[in-house]
Amino acid sequence: MKLCNITAKRTVYTAAVTVPGEISVDDPRRPDVRALLERHLTFALSITPPEHSFALDVDGLLEPAITFYGYRADGELLGVGALKRICAEQAEIKSMHTAVAARGRGVGRAMLNHLLGVARDHGYRRVYLETGTMIEFEPARALYASAGFVACGPFADYQASEDNCFMTLVLDAVAT
């Protein structure tokens, strides 16, 4: 099995968001959200074999255990992310994706920080995520590692594969 190639330093950095915006609960059925999610799914499926791709479509994001968020600046959707409840003390980050035009401007970091804040507010003690092992997913793995996530084994219903990287973060009782 291929291990997660996590090359980021363990030092947490807080890059400034260069696109001021607002993160709030959003509806994956909205046309602009649906379009960004379709790009996310297309990207994931173009790189990862379908049996190892776990990106959610609109219907999957409507599951009651999932809260879906959008990052908007002046009404324009720049990024999305979701938090899925696994159990009373554990959650999973899902569907993190930033619009191409907004990449490198802190949108992904802002969304990740928001999701971790929501997880803390809900009393979750551990957050997990699954991403790809391919080079195209290296920026995502670096973002997660820079926030303190570490490689772990499969969680919930996932199975180990050479295409999947599993990561986890133990949350402190207070926000960082």
C-alpha cells in the first residue's frame, strides 16, 4: 500500500486570505454550487479510479449527517466544504474544493479553519478526511498537514488502497 506523501512542514501557518468573503451554510442544489461540485467530481474521477473516488455529488451532500458550506465574496462562490458527523465525537471533512480562479489566495485555508471551528463547536474530539495519493492531490495534503493533520489508517467504512490517503486531527477543547 502506498503511504500518504505528506511533504508539508508540521509548523502551522496562517496565510492571509486575499479574497475577503463569508463562509456560511449553503445549498449544494444552487446552480453555481452544483457547477463547482461538478468540476470537483470531474477532477477527482479524472485522476482516481471510480472505485477509490469518494467525492460526493449533490445528492450525497444532502445527507442529514452532512452540513455543507460555501465561501462567497461579493456573491461569487469561491470554495466549498462540508462536515460529516461520524459519531458524537468524530467528524469527517468532505468536498473541499476551491474555484481555480481563487486558488492560492487563502480560500481553502479559510474553509478548513471554518470547518475545524464548527467541529470544535459541536464537541467533536477528532476529525478525519480522505484524499488522493496522486501528485495532483499534493496541495491538499500539504494544506491538511500544515493544519496538523497526520496520516492514519482507514476510518468509518473506507478500505485501504494505493489511491487513498487517510488523515486525522485530534481537536483541542478550545479553538486554536
